[in-house]
Amino acid sequence: MNLAARLRLAFLPLAAVGIVLGVSSVSQVDENHQAVVLKGDQAIGVVNRFSPGRKPGSGAGLVFHWPVIERVVMLDRTLVGFEANDKTVETTDGAKLHLDLAGRYRIIDPVRLTGRIGNQDRIAPELEALLAPLIQAEFGRLAASDVPLPGGSGAWKRIAAALDAKSRAYGVQVVDLRVRRAVLGAGTLSATYDRMQQAREQLAGEIGDAGVREAAQIRSETEVEAARIIGESAGRDPEFYDFYRRMATFEKISADKSQKGKTTVILSPGSAGQR
């Protein structure tokens, strides 16, 4: 084997190593991701970092770094969903409520995130751990029937705000939080339904009482107005007023069942009652 052949054989492994190192020193960051370049545990650069108002993908592209010495951690730049399932809270009425929650977050400080928890896979478990005491603190002040309602007496907004405040320590912004499922424990389901039914019946009774009072008031006002009109007619038309009094007397007598067959009404041929 001549010298040239030996040199080619010696160069091939070096070329292969060079190619591997070259490929390892380049990372592709697309428009939906941001990247943190780390040297050891120290962040030395951020690529395509999320910033409000910044056009998506404006910082995307290739990232060059030293292989082995430096590494690139990829993180989502868009909204990311998370779930926290089977969270149990005890309400003011002693009910056990099992909740399945869902929310969305965004990574707003990738350097802080990698420094605190290393990578994105740790975010959901951290948020779930933060949620448990926040849920109990808020819903422990509500009745079971109020928890699943839209708004939950403002508790959901307060929980989301508190979770967002705590998650900022990890470089994360919690955008929203909602209930996917709320289930009462078997032992408290029947009792809660009974309380809800009693509350509805009480409300219906209050509405019914108000209707009776309003009807009585309307009837009273109507009778007063009728008496006023009849009284005024006595001065303007005495003959009509006398006729009205006679008819009222006849009506009263005929309506009295105890006097049926015992009372005789005598009318003169020219009386107003026969006209």
C-alpha cells in the first residue's frame, strides 16, 4: 500500500468524527419553539424567545454550539395544556368533591425555567403540586352545590391568579384554569341533592307567598276604587245609586244559603228592580 492510500485510510476516521461533531454542533429551532443554550448549568443564550407583541418565528433558525461542552434545551413557545386530575376537596357542608382540572400555560422566562427545574417535562407536576392547597383553601369556603357552577363565586379566578403568581417563580405564566369534571363522593351525593331540593322548595314557597300578597293587594285596591266610583255616582245620579243598592241587597240575600226558602222579596209594580 502506497503512502497516499495510507493517508486516505487514516483520514476517513477523522472525517467521520468531524462530520459527527459538525452535525452535533447545529440545532434547528422552529417557529413554535424557543431554545436555551447551556454550558454546564449556566445559560449562555436564548433563541426565538417568547415576547408579547413579537412576531412568531422571527428568531427561529439554526443554533451553533460546541458539542459535548454546550447543550441546547428545547421548550415550547406556544400555549401548552396541562391537567390535574382527581383532586379532592372538602366543602363547608362536609361534602367530599372530586375534581378534574385542565388549564394552559406559556413559558415566558426560559432561562429561569431551566435553572429551576431543568426542562419542560417538570412543569405539569409542579403546577399540579401547587394547585392542591390553593383548591382546598378556596373551595373549603363554599358549599358543594356552588363549586361546579360557572364562576364558582369567583373562586376559579382567584385560584388561577394565585397559581399564576406562584408559577412565575419557574418562568411560567398560567393563562387559564377550568373544571373538566366535578363528582361528589358517594356518601355525600344524596345528602347534597336533598339540600339542593330543599333550597329550591323554599325559594318556590317564597315566590308563591309573594304572589298571594300581591294578588290580595291588587284586589284591595280594586275594591277601594270601586267603592269610590259608586260613592261619586250617588251625588251625580241618585236614581242609579238607589238601583245599585237594591241589586246589592238582592245579591246578598240570594247568596246566603241559610236564608234560602225563608226570605220573601216583595217588589212594587213600578220599582226600579223590575225595569
